[in-house]
Amino acid sequence: MINIEQLLTQNTIEAVKALYNTEPEASLVAVQKTRPEIQGDYTIVMFPLLRISKKNPVQTAEDIGQWIINNVDIAEKFDVIKGFLNITLKADYWKGFFTGALREENYGIVPTRDVAPVVVEYSSPNTNKPLHLGHIRNNLLGFAVSNIIAANGYPTIKVNLVNDRGIHICKSMLAWQKFGNGETPESSGMKGDHLIGKYYVRFDKEYKLEVAKLIEQGMDEDEAKESAPLMQEARAMLRRWENNDAEVRSLWEKMNSWVYAGFDITYNRMGVSFDKIYYESETYLLGKDLVLKGLEEGKLVQKDDSSVWADLTNQGLDEKILLRSDGTSVYMTQDLGTANLRYKDYMPQKMVYVVGNEQNYHFDVLARVLKMLGKEWADTVYHLSYGMVELPHGKMKSREGTVVDADDLMDGMYDTAKQMSEELGKVKEGDEGADALYNMVSLGALKYFILKVDPKKKMLFNPEESIDFNGNTGPFIQYTYARIRSLLRKAAVQNKRIELNGDEDFTSLHSAEMDILKALHEYPGVIKNAGDNLSPAMIANYAYDLAKAFNSFYQEVSVLKEDDENKTALRLSLSLMTGKVIKSAMGLLGIEVPERM
RNA sequence: GGUCGAGUAGCUCAGGGGAUAGAGCAACGGCCUUCUAAGCCGUCGGUCGCAGGUUCGAAUCCUGCCUCGAUCACCA
């Protein structure tokens, strides 16, 4: 379906051609929604066209406006304000649009097309500590972006690349071995990921003591960090792991399984999921062959110490090491390998990586090296770079204990939601569905809070001030939905007609009704824009605007007390459709909406 | 130092060539005998970081500067 802006642009081009004998470039025609306080639906800006019309703005607008009224059947009338031509569409257009939208099963959602898929990687946790607020942003973004891409008609594959091996994993394993006394999730009552995190922190603490001691004995800092016994042991453990040492592998499997059990709970609660999980332990060797082949083909360079590098200095970047002098891989090497694997697995048209902006350089280099290696699909790599979540006093630092734990945060939100619901008298302790509602509302608040911010911008989270439940928030939108459901339930009880019978009058809609109609009309375009920009924030802000429009309508116009049953049916239909679109939009964000609250 | 990103109301954020820059929170004032007041309506609040430039028109594009952040490891 061609949208109205495009249609009016085309019409304007035709009008100018007919009136002034010159065909304007499409870029000269600016069609936009008319500002709410001004009469009209769409506005065409005249200024760029003046050099073709050779008339003043008002005269030009009169000419084009008249031509459009005469030649475009959906145009009802026009008004001219200075250089702006405001077109009002016919009531029939709105009627046609709305009755059509009501009939659609999934209005605004593009059915999946038979094309190459889009792979979205997100989450990608380390298995040595629990998830925190930063991961929450990552997970919510990744999940929502996948939904949005799917809503634009692309097959979508959500993947998680779990960082389950490496020196950091060995650190927590070692600390558990030395200080754990066999502690398990069962014996301690701790979630597995938290238990492992505890030993990761413990390692750091003990290690620092050792380093401090060595420095005290006269060693310089770098040497002390390298030669501290715990570090030596961790490295030794990593070598044993790499050599498939049975004892180390079995410990590693045991501890990782604890972490996964913990992650599953958190993922479940957040409502995110994956279609495919890659484990770094299974892929970390993959890149080396690619690099060696590139070296053979003369695309990479080897230095005297036999380390291998990609030379990007002619592209304004540095040299990047890909194999150490001892022949082992670095992070970049692994990513080259996993990208290659992913390409072979799915032949995607696009590979989206949801990763924080601290890795902008890494992904820039990744794409360039892939290209250098002759991978023609290098351009399908897209880094969805999002800003850090900052606390009032700066970034989260585990050493300073300022990390906001994901589970704790959700617990806190739950408590707030519960307290607030009870204060408002919405539900009582023990009511059926109360627990589900608290979950829904608390997660709605958290998710919306995070997703309404443009991904690329950093965002501030203040743990001192709990996340709002009023105003531009998730619960506000959820509440609006619950109101709509309540209204529809009452309508059903009163045997009101909801279906349109064609007699409804669209020529004299209340402005609040018109606002809703226009907002609903925009939804497909919003999904398109959000997809093009990979921005859940666009969906979030739209859902808010729609909910706000509905609440004004609800306040100003009575639905069930209206005598004219055609008006009631139209208003109920508007309410029904608003509810559907709110549910759909919130669903894209991974936020559920309640029947009552 | 190089590269990249961000600076919009007291606070958190929209707007990313077009009309008088918008919301929410906070503050203040109204609206529940009437479809759910987690709501609605109103008041207050701005040198869109600074300076140039392009344009009929700049918060928006370009250049320079300032501030903040990220990054530039044989770390991941």
C-alpha cells in the first residue's frame, strides 16, 4: 500500500507540471502531517516550488491546492497559510481506511516474506557473573529489535554467543576450588550465576592482596600482576582447559551449568529468548584458519616475531593483530570466525550485532578485515551500537559495588508495583492474578523506561528514584489498555453494537476521535521507520502518543452513554482498534498488557 | 594526540531542513453522585553547548571551538 505522503508528493509533482510546465524534482516537494492546531491533514510546503511557479507563495498554494481538489479524489478541500498548503482529506478516505484496518488480523504488521533472514545477536553474556543493568538494556534492545525486524516482514533469527571460556572463567573456577568448600547453588540457596559471581569477586580480592604484597616486597606493578601466584594458577588452568584436561573440563561444565540455570531464570523473567545459542568454547578456534588463509593470499602481513596483522593504516586506522607471536587467537580472530560460521549457517542478508558503543572500533575493524579477506558479505555486518547505562555518579563499577544487578532490579520493581497497586486500591493481597499483574506492570515500567530512549544515546538510571509509573511510562500505556478492555466488557454486557454497519458518519468527528484515527493511521509507517532505524524507541514513543490520544478521548467523549448507536459503534470500534494497536506495539517491545489494573 | 558519539526546560527524554521547539517528572491550580483519577485540563518553565557558514528557511546540514563519554592492548 502506497502511503499518503508519497501519493500527495506525486500529485504535487503532477500539479506543478500541469500548471507551470516544469517537472519538479521529488526532493523539492515536502509533504508532512499538518500541525495539530491547524486545519487540515497534510501540508505541502510551497517555498521550494516558487522558483518554478514564479509566483508568490500564497498564489502558488492556491494554484496547486485547486488543482489537487480538482484532480485528486481523496482531497476534500484546502487552506493556505503563508507558504503552506494544507489539504484536508475526504471523510470517505478515513472511513475506508478505518473499516479496512478493522478487518485486518494484524494491522501494521507485514507478513513474513520468503527472503534471506536477518540474524540478530544479542545478550552474549560471560559465564562468570550474573546479568546487570547493562545486560538488561542489551537484552531488551535485542529482543525488541528482532520483533521489529520481523514485523517488517523479514525472517529473523535471534542468536546468543555465550562467552563461556577464557581466563575470566578460570578465575572464578579457581577461586571456587580454593575457597568454595564445595559450595553449590543448592547448599547456599544462591542462584547459580550469583554464586559464580561471588567467586569471581573473591578471586579479584585475593589476587589484589597478592599483588600488593609483591609490590611491597619491591616488585614493580606490572611484574607483580603477572607473577602473582593466583594469576599463574589461573593461566595454568586455562592451558589445562585448552588441553582438554578431564578434571578442569568437568569442573568447568559443572560451574557453567549452574550459571546457565541462573541465566535461564533471568532470561525467562525478562521475557527474552533465542533461536540459536553459540558457545565460544565451540567456536573460538574458528578464525585462525581464515587468518592463515588470508596470510597465504598476501592479504595480511606477518612480522618478524611471526605475529599476524591486518594493516588498516591506509584506511585511517591502525594495524590490528590477529594472531599472537605464539600463534594463538585474539578476540578479533574469534569474531572473524564466528561471523563466517554464522554466514554459512544462515546466509543472512544482514547480521545485526547488539553490542555497546564501547566496541564501536572493534566492529569497524571487524567489517574491514572481513572485506580485506575477500568476504563479499562483509557489508551485511551491522553493529547496533547502544549507549552505556550510567548511574548518577558515572558508570557501573563492580569494584565499587555500584553494579545494579538484574535480578535485584526486577525484584525491586515488583515490590514497587505491588505497593503502588495496593495503595491505589486496585488489587488486594491475594487477589487472583495479583502476582501476574505486579510482574506485568513492574516489567512494563522497566522495559519501557529503557526502550523509550534512542538506543544510540547513553542513558541515566538513578536507583535512588524508583522508575515512574505515571506519565510517559509503561504502566500508563498498560493502564490505557486496561481501560479500553473494561469499556469493551461493559459494552458487551449492555449489548452495544461494536461492528460498523456503514452508516457511521465520518464527516463530523470530534477532534479527539479524529486524533485517534490519525494516530492509528500512522502505525504501519511507524513500524517501517522503527525497522529502518532499528529503533524500539520509535515504537515506544508512538505507543505513548496513541495512549495519550485515547485518554483525552475517553475524558471528553462518552461512549456508552451516547444515544446515537452509530456514534457508539464508531467510538467502540476506535477503542477496540486502539487497544489492538497498543497491544501490538507493546508486544513488539516485549511488554505485555493487562485486562484489568 | 587520532577516530567515533553525545550536548534541547531544574531533572529524564522526544523532535534530526519548514509554521509559535514538544512530552513526562518536579512545582502550582482545577476535574471523581457519570464508561477504571496509574487518568484528564490548565499555569510555570528554553540563548536547542559556543561561533561562523550553506539555505527562501537551521535545534536539524557543513566547518571550527568548548564540555562530557567511548575507543586506539600480543585484554575480552
